[in-house]
Amino acid sequence: MKPHPAAQAFPAPAKLNLDLRITGRRPDGYHLLESIFCLIDLCDTVWLLPRTDGQILLHNPAGGIPPEQDLSYRAARLLQQFSGSLQGVEIWLEKRIPSGGGLGGGSSDAATVLLALNHLWQTAVPPEELRRLGLSLGADVPFFLFGQNAFAQGIGEILRPMAVPEQWYVLVRPNAHVATPKIFAHPDLTRNSPPCPDPSFEQLQPFRNDMQAVVLAEYPSVVAAFRLLQHYGAPQMTGSGACLFIACATQNEAEYIRSRLPENLASWCVRGLAKHPLPAILRP
Ligand code: C5P
């Protein structure tokens, strides 16, 4: 279903976890992480058309789930309830970010809905309240609201800016849908990496992802893609997978590696972003 001609388009970029360590576990079972989050230029487009009657309509929920369960719908409802706004909205999602790949697509769509609707509805919810609302939707949402590359702690809600060098990435999606709760619950998961509370980008190298070993042990298709990528560099997994990437200094290098990959393996050549593209669009 095409967006209404009067709807406005707002970008929702994906993220990569360039480094991800699990440093402990909270009493409620959630894992404590330290991670470098980097925005990339692979973006969904969220189309929004405000309504005056208070209805929230999501026209094309991803993955066949009921619209009310989609994070973008829930983000709109949460902002409406929190702000007491009487307005509603129609939402269309133009998906480019594969879901369930560790790229944060659903969380980014939700963050874009919160930021853009706060602007369109003129609800003026302050940034720290938006981040609190975002965290109740998912651990990655506060990062997308933060709007720049970051070192994250806690379950992803404690954020500080981290400068990431301008890089390109070959991104690959193995044919596997990793169940995040299963990986977090795995008995062999590393949960005791030493914390590094205030690191620089350089101090954390060599980068690693503590979830990678368990995902490789459980999903043969991820191993196959990983081995393939090893011919061209040092592949890494983002989030709880299954997407893998190789960081490259130039676009040419990334394009070259991508050109060598088999056609039946979904792949992208993407660029790191220093800033989220949305705040510049919303500025009056
Ligand atoms: O945040 P998200 O909904 O993606 O988390 C899915 C599941 O992964 C949670 O229900 C929890 O079991 C686990 N999780 C965790 N520690 C985190 C994030 C998620 O244990 N920091």
C-alpha cells in the first residue's frame, strides 16, 4: 500500500555494533553490555500523516504481526498517552533494513516515530522523557533517539558520544533469523567481560562481539557466511546477529569485496554516519 500523497517521509537509519561485550547480568535477568553503536546509511523510511481524530493506523506492519504489536505503532500510542495529545496518525513503513538481523530496524522506526510525532503533534516532550519512553519499547531505542554514534552501557540506555572514524562496511545477511532471547539465555554465553567504563575507540581494539561465538555454534548458515567473508578481512557480527560486516577504509574496497560475494547472499555496501539524519530535517 502506497503512502498517502500528503504523508511526510522521515528517515530511520540502521546501526552496527562495532564492539559488544557482556559485563554482567541484572537481577531481572537482563544483561549488562558495553557496546559501540554506529549509525549507517541503510535507512527505512517512515511515512507519517497526522489525523485530528486520535486514531493511530499502521497500514503495513512488517512480518505479518498485528499492527498493535509493531514497535512504530506502540511508539505513537505511547507518545499520545504520555503527552495527552488528542491527535492521531497514519503510518506507512518503507522497509529496507532487514528485520531480526541485529541492525536495529524496528527500534529505529520507533525512535523516528517518537521524534517526528513529537514535532508534528507539537507535544514538546523533552529529550530525556522521550528516551525513557523509548527504553520501555526496546533497549536499542534510546540510542536512535540519542542521534549520534555512542558508547553504550547498562542495557543500552547509558550513552555517551563516541567519535567513530569515517568508514564503509560490507554488510551481509546470512539466511538465518537469530532468536535474541535464545542467545541471551545460552549457557555458553560469555557474561563476564571486564568492564572498560570510559574507553576511546582505539582502546577497545581489537573489537569483538561476545554473542558471536554462541551464534556461530548454533547457526550453520552464519558460519558459512563468516568463513566466506574471512577471505577478505575480519568479519564481525552486529548485535545478536545474524548480520555480519567487514569495516573498510574506502568505498572502493567495500564495493570490491561485495562484488566478490555470491549473488544468493544478501549484501550491502553501506557508509557510517556521524549523525542521525532526522534532527536536521525537524529543525524549524
Ligand atoms: O530488547 P529486546 O526486546 O530485543 O530483548 C529481547 C530479550 O533479550 C529480552 O527479553 C531478554 O531476555 C534478552 N535481553 C537481555 N539483555 C539485554 C537485552 C535483551 O537479556 N541487554
